Amino acid sequence: MSPAPLLEATRLTKHFALRRGLLGRRTDIVRAVDSISFTIEAGQTLGLVGESGCGKTTTSRMILRVEPPTSGDLRFEGAPLAALDREGLRHYRRSVQAVFQDPYASLDPRMRVAAIVGEPLVIGQRPTGTELRRRVRELLDLVGLPERAGRLFPHEFSGGQRQRIAIARALALSPKLVVLDEPVSALDVSIRAQILNLLMDLQQRLGVSYLFIAHDLAAVAHTSRTIAVMYLGKIVEIGDADTVALTPKHPYTRALFAAALPIDLDRPPDEVAVAGEVPSPLAPPGGCRFHPRCPFAMPHCATDEPALRPESGRLVACHLY
């Protein structure tokens, strides 16, 4: 019997009520995330990709318990999050940490690096001064920063170094899952590979799992075990990273990878043209939500919503299959 996944989402949904009108009597619904399911295995990475406004960050906010789900189920190590008691929630918050897009915005400019990295330890474990200093040194060394970095302030570091500080802080409580929300998109291209290699090395050494949210499809394909492609609150394709990246099936996935730098230089580029922008989640199109932009749309795509079904080693939500 295989072990339960570290994190399991089942029909996870998040709708926001938006009141309009002079007295706020009219209520519209923003369907940010609409019944998605996925798993994150221990020591593995799930890459979540899609255009802005597709629901990726809202998904991460539900996992981080910043936003409660409207419906659906989230399970961590087999236990439903909705049923956790106070001690269970404390364990979950220690076990799930985050690294954000802008490292400078996520670091307090008035605190020295040692205090920033050690703050989760002070709050969560209350070590002695000697233990705290030793653990901070270990964390800085783990991310490739010298001990003297602890005496400096965030503004004294480059963007890549500040992201290393943010990663060290996220690892302070030895989490089992780290949510990486666009962790390299604010960095220079020359620095991105260094941070990605650091994250992969830390995963091998510590056994930590990642939810990797990014627009950089090459980075997602390079670091992830599984890729899930989101469009307007729905997962339209999910499967093994190499399978999805090298032979995408859904027209939206094909368009995303066609617009990115090629992963396989020997394969001819996929020329899937997509017009327009992502529709508003206030009024998503009927049927397949991608059909107004899809070059292969058929009449029933506008009325029948496709389900995720097995196709060539992955799950695809498309009437073409």
C-alpha cells in the first residue's frame, strides 16, 4: 500500500462575493478557483503554471490558510485541515512555509538578517541564545551565505542574496512543504539558475516538498516532478513534468510552451496562436472556458464543459480527446 500524499486537494474551490451598486445590494461572484484536485508527494515538486488571473496565487493562499476554501477538501498527511485542533494547526503552520516573489518586500528592512532568519525559531521554538545563534549560522550556510551576513541589513544584499535569506527563513522550522510563489521572476536571468539549483539541492538534502508557482515554464519543467496547468480557475492539464512539457496536449498548454523558450531544441516549435486575454472570472465563458481563444474550438465547446480524462499519460480537459 503506497503512503498517503503529503498534501491532497479535492475539488478545492474559492469564490469571492463582490458587492456592487450604490447600497451594495447586488452581489457578483468571482470564481477564482473552481473545483480543482491535485496531490503533492513527499519530497517532490508540483509546478503550477498559467497566465496571471488563472487562480494560482489564490490556490497557494488557501494552502497557506490565508484564505479559507469556499468548498472542497484539503488534507495534510492524511488529516483534513478543516478538522485540525489548535495543536494540529500549530503543527501545520510549522510544516508549511512560503517564499515570495519579491525578496526585498518580504524582508523587514529594519531587522538584521540574523533576526529575520531566527524570528520563526523565536516564535515557534523559543531556543536559548546559544542555540538560536547556532541554528541561524547553520541556515545561512545551508543557503550559501557567510556567517557575517547575519550582522547586515537586507538592503546591503543583491536580489539573489535576499532570496537566499528568504529561503533560509522559510527553512528555519524544518518545514515539510514550501510554497514558492514566483521565487525567481524578480531576479536577473543570470541569478535564476543559481536559485533554482539551490532549491533542488535543498530538496535532495532535506526531503522538502515544493509547490512551485511560476510563469517561467522552463524553470517549472526543470524543477518539477508534476506540472498542473491552470486556466481561469480550472486545471486543464496535469501530469508528469517531462510528458506535459515535451508533448503538451491541451491547446492552452501548447500555446504556453510555444510562447516560451524551447525546452527541446531538436523538436520543431509548436505554432499554436492564441488571441485575446484571459476572460474575467466574474463571468467565465460557458462550456470549455478556453473556447473563445482556442483555435480548435468546436460548437459543443461553448456548451459542454470537458472533464479531466486520461490522454497519453496525463489528464487533459479538452473535447479534442
